[in-house]
Amino acid sequence: MSELSGKVAIVTGAGRNIGRAIALALADGGAAVTVVVRSNKAEADAVVKEIEAKGGKALAQLADIAEAKAVQAAADATLKQLGRIDCLINNAAIRREKNIGEMSHDDWREVMGVTLDGAFHCVKACLPGLKKSGGTIVNIGGMSAHIGSKDRAHVMAAKLGLVGFTRGLAHDLAAEKITVNCVVPGAIETARAKSAQTPAHHLTHGTITGERGKPEDVAAMVRFLCGPGARHLTGQTLHVNNGAYLGS
């Protein structure tokens, strides 16, 4: 029997890249997975089909996590169709690049609304289920928040905010036997639009071996944190970066 058999996980931003890899890894571990995406239902359905093709169980949900009602609906659907909530993976984020001199408050709030407020909404919606299961929350941080980068003040503020949120939740939820950790991906090779610029910090921080990480490397850490071997880990920030920088 796999270590996550009988458990149910919710993964936000799970249609592609790191989120998709996390959803697949948790399913490989035996968990049923709710695949949450903001708007691209086809991507969510594709991940669900991948999971089902291997004999797993999954549910696709559309939800803009910046909206509390949409998040609550996804959590309710998970409880109704999959029966419980054991793991919440707050992966969804927006990573715009804009210099502070040109950044509007709307630009700032767009990033905060998804990355930081969205994590809050997800925790609040899933908390009743997580309390029943004594579950796991994993927040996905960002490399630039720890090393700095040009044109990402809003992204870095939101991602570093997740570190503080993680530590606060770990204290608040310890009595409920809920573990809370933050996983920070390093320089990970992910699919980007052809028009997208390579982030500046990816150009300045290579890895010790010279090899970039893969989404599956991050997913493996998340799977471990959701499993029985990580019940003594909480309130921690874990850097999966192959030595791109030595974080704490």
C-alpha cells in the first residue's frame, strides 16, 4: 500500500509545471487529488486523465483563488465527491515583472490577491477538513524572495509573506496536529511562453552541479511532507534548489 492511500489532496495551480508534477506525485503516492486551476479547464482535465489512467482518483475544479467564494466551492466539492481533505498545497501564484516606478497598486494587489490572499482563502476553506484529518499544508515559495531580483518587488513580498504565514500557521495549528511547511523551488526548468523573458535571478544563480531542477524534484519534497515520515516537520522552509543558493 502506498503511503498516501486513503488521503485526499487539493493542489492549486495544478494544470501545468510544478503544480501538475505535485498533483501527479501525490496521486502516485495513493492520494485522490483535486486539481484546481483558475481558468483552463482543459489543462485540469488532462491532469485528471493522467491520474485516472494510472488507476488513481481525481477531480478537476475551476476556481480563482483570489475569490473566497470560489475557493470554498472547490473545497466543498472535494468533501462531497472525495470525502475528506488531508493535504492542501498552495501552489498557485502570479509572477509578473514590473519596475516599482511603473507598478500601480492594481499591479501590486493582483499578485498579492492570488499568491498571499489566495493561500489564506484556501486555508480557511479547507481548515475544517484538515482539522478532522490532522492534515498537512504545504505553501510553495519562490527563489527570488530569498535572493532578490529586479522588477519583482510585489512577487518577492508575496512569496516571503508565505514564509511568515507558514510559521504562524504552524503555531496556530499545532494543537490540531496539522503540519505546515514551505517548499521553495530553485532554478526549475518549466514551460514558458515564447514571449516570456527569463527571470533575472535564473541568469545569476546556477546550481552546484550545473543542472537545473525539474518540477518532479519539487513534487518529491511535497510528497514527502504529506507522508507519515514528515510528521515531526512543521514551520520549516525547505529549499529545493541543488545549491543555487544556501537558504535558511
